[in-house]
Amino acid sequence: MKEKTIDYVLRATWMAVSKMYNEEAGKAGSTMATGFALLSIDPETGTPSTSLGPKMGMEATSLSRILKTMEDKGLILRRKNPKDGRSVLIHLTDFGREMRDYSKKVVLRFDEAVKESVSEEDLKTFIEVANTIMDLISEKKIYKEEIKLKQ
């Protein structure tokens, strides 16, 4: 296939962004996944562990591993939810807040760099296209019928 597919452009771009974020996180002894988790936790009230997975688009097992690592590094504390004793709230430690601020600066710097290089109109179009793709997927409009394999 000579022409690059939309899928290829999306994957290659995300892989480059992911690599860049991991390199930046590595400078602070962290990972992109940890930074993403830190940004997903409410710094004031904490976040129920059960809502973190869906918020981050992660499976429970992957999230459990990340949370365990974050706890071992002193970034988070797990506390019983006072409103529901069956669930756990994830709270940031002081170090976790510091690393959350670092992660936020990294993400905002990426945004600034893109906005400096891409026109407002092009960025708006990009976001519209990305939203359309997400809608097509979430509304299951792409693979309504099975694709038949020749055997």
C-alpha cells in the first residue's frame, strides 16, 4: 500500500507522542502512564479507584500495576471512601502533587508547541476529524456487517 492510511498516520503519530512523553517522564524517574494517572486523580478530593480505569481508558489489571508502582514510589495513598466503605479513594501525596504539576507542565508545553506551529483553523479541523472518528467508532458505524474472508 503506497498511500498512508488514516490508521497508519494515527498510530505513527501517537507512537511518536508516546515516546516523547516517556522520554520526558524518564527525566523525572517516571513514565507516561504514571503521569497520565497523576493527571486523572483529583488533587483536592481524591478519585475513586473504580472510576480511574474508565477515565484513563485502561483495563483494571494494567491500572492496578500502575497504582501499585505509584504507591511504592510514594506518589499516592489509598484511603477508604467515607461515603462508601466498599470503595477506595486514591489521594495524591505531596510528592504526587509535585509530580502531577510536572506532568501538567509537560502536557501544556506540548500543546503550546503544536499551537505555535499549526494554525487555529487547522487545529480546529484536526479536532473535528478526531471527534468524527471517535463517534464513528463509539456508534459502531464502521463495521456494521462482518467482512467475509475468502477461504
